[in-house]
Amino acid sequence: MKYVALSACVALAVASITPAAAADEQIKVGIVQATSGGSAALYGTMGKNAALLAIDEINGSGMLGASKLVPIYEDDAGDRGQAVNIFQRLIFQEKVSVIFGPTLATSAFAADPIAQKAQVLVIANSNTAPGITAMGDFIFRTSPPEAGVFPGVLRYAKKKFNLKTAAQIYGIDDTLMKTAYGVHKKALEDEGIKIVDTETFQKGDVDYSAQLTKIKGANPDAIVIGGLAEESANIVRQARQLGIPQSVPIMGAVASISTKMAELGGAAAEGYLVGSTWYMSYDAARNKSFVEAYRKRYNSDPDSFAAQGYTAVYAFADAVKRAGGVGDVKKLRDAVAATKNLDSPMGPFSFDTDREPVIDPKVLAVKDGKFTPVTNE
């Protein structure tokens, strides 16, 4: 009898540390987004807002029956150390079933392995560096890797502007920007475009005149920036102020897509080229309802990171429904991996076998202050 009682206690203890074990009625989900900490907040705020919007819609619709998604939000301020601490708390104390985030790839490389080891799902909406999903089979992302979008942007620019040479400038102390630089360099080389100058900058820099003066002297046909939105906006603005003409196209990393990019860059940002999975005026019913709901709730426009964050939550909820709950983590993981043609603001959304988004890259240019799909003229 003592043995039976002890076995029951052990079973109860094991059940108590299983995520959302109590009939799945309260499904805890972690949202780790940087809403402070400089440039990262531009992306984190969008990710947080979109995730909360999606959660409220899902709970209100009865999509998961009696079960409800319970969000636990944490601001990691774009700091990898904070991200690690937050992941540990969400996984081992809060017992969340999934974490949406973190905002920066630098934080992801530090924190995601904790979730992978604990077999807790991570679905990122803004990580675009190579190697994110390679950290493990519980790591997914709805954000396209840089290598999935930039080559298409470059091919478009090469054809339109007859590019022969280019200059690069990138953030040397940021993991994401260093990897973006590598992707950009390879794409330029693959297209036979000669790199005539390479410059670097660091986080917190606001004056890029020295680097841009060197770039101007090299007289490139195009400039490629490996920077976040705020940095890229400042570089574009200063480049035009230094006399680099509008006829020299400037291309950026997918991480620079933010409503703040065009706003901060002003008139100088007109024509700025990037690649994305989403744009505001995408003509699909799901996107129109998303944009309308986001504007109504936050009195501002969403961006691609919001669209990707919103999609991440719906992909998880759809998987929960197909898996019959979150009690069996392996079954839930497999259900997320099997996501196919989910109706999303980006169009039909799927994960490939490497847990990467199956994307239809779109080349966007800033036009009248907004990211707009280019024409094939």
C-alpha cells in the first residue's frame, strides 16, 4: 500500500511539471519581445502587439473549445542575458507550452537551446539569421531567412539598374547583421557584381559620414546595407545628404523592414529596396481583416514583423486543435511541423521540413513613404 501511494505521488509530481497538463483549459504561452532597448523595440513592439491581438481573437472565437491561451509577456530589452533568464523562468516556473520570440537573433542563439533541451516550442517572428531552426526540432520561425529574400531583391535591382559594382556597409557587432553581410556578399558575387568598398559600423553609431564618404569615392552602382531599421534609415538619409544620387539604388536587409524605416528616412528613403513575405496592401481577405483589426486596436499600422507574429500564434493554435491539446509535446510539435496552407495575412502559410517558412518572396520599394511591391517594368 505504501508503494502504491508513493507511486501515485510520483505520478502526480511528474504531471505537475508537464506543460498545461490540467485538461488544457489554460494554455500558457510565452511572449518574449523587446519593447525597450533601442532599435530592437521597433520590432518587438510589433511582435508583442500582433501576438496579443491573435490570442484575443482565438480565445474569443472558441477556436480551441473550452481551452484558452494565457499570454505571459516578458521584455528582454534586446539583451541576450535577459532573454536566457526569461526563457528559464517561462519554461521551468511558468510551464509554458510555446514561446513566441525572442526579437533578436543574438538572443535566440543564446536562449533557444534552453527550450530545445526542455522540448518547449519556440516560434520566432523576427529572426532572419542563418542557423536559427538548425538549433533543434522544436525551433520554428515565420520570419524568412535573409538568404531566402535578398537574392531576389538583387536580381531585380541588377536588371532594372544594370548593376556592375556595389559597396557594402554593415553592423560589425551584431550577429544578425554580420550574417546578413555574408548573405549579401555571396549574392553579389553570385551575380557577378564587383564589391568596390566594404564599411562597418557599431551599435549606437549615429554619424556614418566617414564610411559614406569612402563609399561615395568608390563610385558604386549600388549600396547594400546590413542594418536594422533605425540604422538603415540614418545611413540612407546621410548618403543622400552627402550627394550620393537617388539614381544609385540602396538595398537593405529584411530586418530593416519597419514602418519606422520610411518615417525616419524621409524623402531620402524613396526607392529603398528590400525583400519581404508581406506588404500592407496585399490583396487577400485575411490580410485586410488583420490590418483592420490591428489599426482598430493600436491606432497604427502593422508591419511585416506584426504579420509574422500574428501568423505564429495562429499556426500554434491550429496545431493545438489538430493535436487535441498540448499534453503530448511530441504530438504537438509534429502538428506544428505539419502546418500547411494556413490562411494568414501573408497568404497560404506552411513550414518546410527544416521548420522554415515556405515563402513567396516579394521585392518591395519605399514609395510615398510606404513599402510597396515593385513592378516588373
